[in-house]
Amino acid sequence: MISQSSKMEWAKALKGVRDISTPEQFQKVVEALGIQNEAKEIQTSILGLSEEDEFALMCLLMGTTTHLIRLEQRHYIPGKYIAPDFFARFKPGYYAQGFTSDDFDEYKCLVEVKTTDKTQYDIGRSYLNRYRAVADIIGVPLLFAVRFTRFRDGAVWVIHEDNDRSQTNLKIRINDMIGGLRTVLWDECNFLLRPGLTFRAIYDRDSQDKGIFVRDFGPQVDFQCCVDGQFQSFPKENAWRYSVFFEAFDLAEDKVEQQGSITYQELVPHIQSRSIADIIYSCNNLPTDEKGRKTYDASKIVVRIEEELDPAVISKPRVIAVAQKLMEDKLIFLGHFGEPEKHLEKWRRIGGKK
């Protein structure tokens, strides 16, 4: 029988194995260690640790974090304190206003990552005071980054700033997404589709093109938008980038027509507005392996980054480059994530210099 504390140590060790192995290899390791009976609980702990990697990767992809240092949470000297997961330094710009990271001083903080499958995460007095004790010693703000996992298709994170010490416990709700610090620290904005915009993807089973591939249709050879009843092709060399970008708006098949080896697939968006974090998360979640399984795994990507290997991810600058061209063509429009005045006020309060 493995104790609760030992299960967490097992989880930390096995997570390292999982991050560099295939699912089949990992299962063989679990069987070889003879811990099949505890595997489910350990796997739950591994998923919790993996959410820390999810947060770290989102910070990296959003490009507003200059330092993100994982803190060891083993206590060598007993005391009523708990070290949060990360020490972080942010330098966000304000894209919607044309401000860059050079217009921001710095925001150093401690970040504790939490996860829940509900719509609210509660932090009680005892745990809250222990986290606060470390923040007070170091002299930086304390943040809680909570991921709401029932919405796996999006980057549904709330970043809460613990700046009211009169609160003896915290209730962090999914509705706090805009009111928290996420929008500022990640320099968030929204992109809205042109009303009535639809799309058409064209595939050719006989094509040797590399890039987007759909098992039933073959390689994608063209991606078009439909404006006022007229289909317009995107530049062939970049068509896949636009296709991946618009997938974030939950494109659904409306009609399919086949002519020989060629398939015409007409698509309509189910979502008209997406945050840039959701678009980035969606773009990186599209690739699949030969078995149709998603290849996105934040923990494995973080390992590649730590080893200074190409992480093969789509980050904010790439998404912005595509969005800029689409805004010039009036196919999408820039929107604010919440009220611009409040965003600017918070941005200035934590380090903005404009």
C-alpha cells in the first residue's frame, strides 16, 4: 500500500517518464513497477502536475513572460507555508492599443496553478495563509491560475490576483476570466469574424501536397473564404495557415461535393468571436498521429523546450501575422477582451508606462 505522500512522489517520478515515452511504453513501466492498483490515483496526480506544464506553455506561446521558474515544493524546514508552483516575471504590451513590452516595466509574482472540472474553485483559509506566507517573505504578489477543465477545447484559464487580505478564503469562478489579470498578463484581445463569412476547403486524393491531410479526402490543396456569395482563394503557399486559424472558430461541415479525386467541403463557423489565447490553443491542438490521436501534449513540448529542441508549436507572433493580413482584407475585426478602459487601468497599475 502506497501512502498519499508517496503517491505524489511516484507521480512526480512517473510524469518524467511519461513526458519522454509513448503511451505503450509508459504502460509497460507501470506494469514493471507493480503499481497497477494505484495507477489510477497516481495518474490523477500526474494530470494535476501536467496542468502546470499547460500553464507554462500558454505563457510561453503568449510571449509575455520573460521568466518562469518552477519552485521545488519539498519543505526541508517544517513550517506553516507552501511554496507556489512558479516564480514569474511578465512584461506584457497592450496590442489593441499599439503598446509593446518596451512600454511596460515588469511584474514579478508567485503563481499557484490549480485545476477543476467545476465552474468554481475554492481555496480555504489554511492553504491560502500558507501560500500568502511565502509571498510575504519574498515580497511579490500572489496569483492563482485556475484551469476549468470541463472546457477542454479552449484555453479556459482564470488568473486571480490575491490582493485583498481581508478575504480569508477565495472562490475563483469561471466568470472571473475577464475581471482577473489574465487579459493583462497575456495581452489578450478578441478577433471577430466578418458577418456572413463562410469557407470552402478543397482536397485532392491524387495530390502529393504536404500539410493538412484528411483521411477521407486526402491532402488539402486550397482553402477559400466566401464573401457576398463569391469564393476567394488564399495564397496557395499560406492557405494552410488560414485554414488552421479559422478552425478555432469551430468550423462545421455544411455541404460536401465530390468530383473524381477532388472533394469540395463547405464550412460554416459556429463561433463568431475568439480570444487570441483560444486561437493559439486551437491551432496547436489540431495535429494528430497515424491513429488519429491528438499529438499535442504540453508536458512533452515543455521537455523539448528545456532540451533546446524545436517545439514545433504555433505561437502568438505567427497568429498575429495571419490576423494582420485578415484584418487588412476586412475578413476579421479586432475586438477587446473586456472593457478597454479597465484593461488599460490594470495594465498601468501593474507596470504599464503609457
